[in-house]
Amino acid sequence: MSLIPSIPENTPHILVFGMGGTIAGLAPNPEETPLQYQAGQVGVDALVSHIQSAIPGGIQLVSQQLANINSRNLLDADLTLLGQSVKEALVDDAVKGIVITHGTDTIEETGLFLQAICGKLAHTQAKRVILTGAMLPSNALGADGPSNLLDALRWASTSIENCPGGIYAVMDGRGCMAMDLAKRHATALNAPLQNSPSSSVGLINPSWLSGVKAVQHAWNEDLPIPQEGEWPWVEILTSHAGARPETVAQWLKSDVQGLVVAGSGQGGFHDAWAEPFKKAMAQGIALVRTTRTGAGTTLPNIPELDAPGCRASGVLSAPRARIALQLALNAAKQSNLAGKPLTWQDFFARIADLPEIR
Ligand code: ASP
């Protein structure tokens, strides 16, 4: 852990966790080809030092590098480490807020994960956890990382009346609940929250804020973090024209515990997959249907009746539904061991059936 500048222990501070990403990326030839670069090259200390002079006085910062990766390579173990670190920081009296610099490719997964494992804790501790990243590497002309990091630091440290404790994300001057992140554009500076309910970070939009409060009111209990090596194996399969039964059937011979179908339209899938899915569910493999369209809700029994063992994802996209299913399978296993048998569907519902922010 490093202190910037050195501060005595127990000094109130904002903790900045570095995970890597484009915000920490370097392009060998930034003027000619800024989008040809390597993510996760610059340390979080340097990212924070770079904006030190613009940080409002009185905010003390401590930074800690947890990983420095291209987030397309994010591992279950990275999430376990991040989740445990954030939970520890949330109960540390000296930590007033938390900022996480992260790659945007899988920031969607991390956003949902953090909400599910410590959304309640952040709310009750009245602390904000803010994910941010960048679409341009740190040495590109007009790099967006410094302003995103500054916005995140300001938001993490402003008074709680402005916006309650919880898990949020900031990009391109806007903030959203981290569980609403969805990177749906390859290059736009606001890609991860372009289609998400959001607010300007400067002036919080009251209708967005009341939506946030409704979600937080409905969020009663955080889910346990799977230990490294104990994450259930869940895969995503995309239904498409010309789909073959073998694509599903091959999983029946594996140890996979869950499948998320990125279905067409309202979350339906190719008829060729109906038989192998039936076999998968008979084998105890959990099945979640979602839509590959990129927006909208996947409803139960629409467009056809769901077989027992299959659940619609609600508003969750395929990457988010995959994390939710992993956490739900893990929580169901632990609740069984504790003699309180709840199903994965019970835990999945807690995440998928939340009020929608409009
Ligand atoms: N590939 C990069 C990453 O996710 C993209 C980014 O950060 O924008 O780490």
C-alpha cells in the first residue's frame, strides 16, 4: 500500500484500488495510433500522482495496486481479491470512500459482482464505492482517464446527503449504479454507461436518485464471495441462425454447473437446442435465459413456457447474468451446508428482480 503523500495511519482518506485497464494503458505511438496500446502498464500511484494538483484540498488519498491487467483477462481470483479488499475497506473507519480504476471490457461484470457482495454493506456504512476507467490509453492526446478519476474521487468524497452510500460507476461526466454498467460501444468515451440509467456527476438528477433509493431499499442482504478456486463454472452460449445441437450437447460431458443463453429477441433460443437443454437441466445444470439484443427485459415464460430449472434473467445482460448465476450457485451451496436450503433460483431472484431505474 502506498500513501500519496505520506499520511499518518488512521488519517481519514479515500482508498484507490488499481486493477489495470486502458486507464493504465500505454500506446507506443500515441500520436499516430492511440488505439493500438497495451492496457495495464502504469501503476495506480502514478495515475493518482498525475492528477494530484487538481484534487480538491483536504482529500487524502491512499492507493493500492490489486492487479494491473487488461480486463478482458479478468479471472475469478481477481474478483475474490477485489471483493475481499473492498469489504475490508468498507469497515475501516479511516476509509471514507473507495475508487477503483478498472478496464472497461469487463467493468460490467465487476459492477454487478460488487453490488451483489457488498451493496448493502456500502449502504449501511454510508460509503461510496466508485468504479471508473478510460477508453483512451494514459498517454493518448485527450486521454479521458484523468478526468474520470478526478470525477470519481470527487464523488467518492462528497457529503453523503448528496447521494447515499452504494456501488457506483463514473465515466465521461456521468454516474450510474455499477450494476447498470454495460459496455455497448467499442470506442465511445461513455461506452460502459451509454445505455444505462445515469445522472450527471455534477448535478445529481432527482429521478435517477429516487430510482437508486428504490433499488437500495429492495437490496436486503449481500451474497457471499466465492473463495478462489470455488467459483461455479458457468458459460455463456449465444443462440444464432444455424445453431447446432452439438454446441449444447458437448457441455453435458463437462463439469459445467450453469449455462446462460444469450437468446435472440425476447430470450428465445434455436429449436435445435431444446433437446440438449432438457438433458442439461435433467442433469442438474442451471439454465438462465437472457437476450442478445443488448437491451430490454427477459420475462419468465415469454416467448414460451420455461421448463423447471430454467429462469429468465430479468434486466440482467448475459455477462451480468453469468456472474449472478455463479454467486447464486455458490450461495445455494453454502446455505445447504448451513442447513437452510435455499435454491440458486432464490438467490438469483434477489439480484434479477430488483426495481428498474428509468
Ligand atoms: N481492454 C481494456 C480493458 O478492459 C479496455 C479498457 O479498459 O477500456 O482492460
